[in-house]
Amino acid sequence: MASNVVEPRWSHVRATGRFARVLSGCVSIVMFGAVSNGVFGLGGGRPSQGELLLWGVVTAGLALIGVRSFMIGVWIGPTQTRVRGWLISIRFDNQEFRRVSSVGYSGLLNEGNLDGSARHLKAMLFHVQETRGPRQYYFAGLIAFKKTSERQVSEIEQRIVAAQQHATSSRDSRAR
């Protein structure tokens, strides 16, 4: 007999990755404008093949960065959580989740926090208990201002704990 229970789908945690999308959009506009001006600029001359190639490569790279920025974020499913940053992505069972914390951002934007902006800019640090031991995953791509980051951390923890409890209660009810 087929079960009529509909399994919940993956859901995106609101505003995770938004800063990355805004940043990539701003950088893309500036870079595209600068390269386009250099290639097709005010000089009035016809661009060389090398300049056109450069323009094409930069445009394609900016497009890839823009597409990747829409993939950054946190998605929570019924049994697993998926976290995507600029360079790394992880997926872990919700039962392995221990906690997520909002930590000061230190990276390319603030040159390793030389300006002290980590008080206001936060990234996420996921603590996961894997079979090979505890691990921590730092996601600079999930950068946000302090208040937003704290709200996101709270929402992530609540939703994963709820998924853990749902999985436990489902297991218990099947065992009876």
C-alpha cells in the first residue's frame, strides 16, 4: 500500500547568500564597464582581436560569478542540510548537526579584518559531528551584517532541530 504522506522538500533559509548576490552584481557592473570602456572606449579606434578576446573572457567570467552567487545559501531538507559558499559546498545529515554560529568575517572584503569591520560583518561557522569526528565549516560566502546573521543562525538552528525531532518521532512511530 502506498503512503499518502508527502515528504517535505528542501527549503531555502531566507536571505542567506543575499550579500553575495549584491556584491557580485556591483563588482560585475564595475568590471564590465571598465573592461568595455577599455575595449570599446572613447578612443574611437577599432578593438583588436586580443581586446575582444579579453572582453569576452571577462564577460563570461562575470556571468559565471553571477550565476554562482544565486547558488550560495543554506537549504534545509527533511533529513539533510545543504550549505553552499563561493568555493565549497557541504551536505550533512541533520542528525550530525551540532550548532551554527555567527563569527566575524575575515577575508578579501576587509583584508583579513585589518579595518575592524568583523564587528559588523559576520560569516557562518557550522559545527557538524561526522563519523570521522567533529568538523567545523567556515562559510565566508554567507556574509551578512550582524543582526541579519544572528537572525539567520537562529532560524537555521530552529529548523534543523525541528527536522531532527520530526525524524526521531517518525522513527519512533514506525517502531511501534
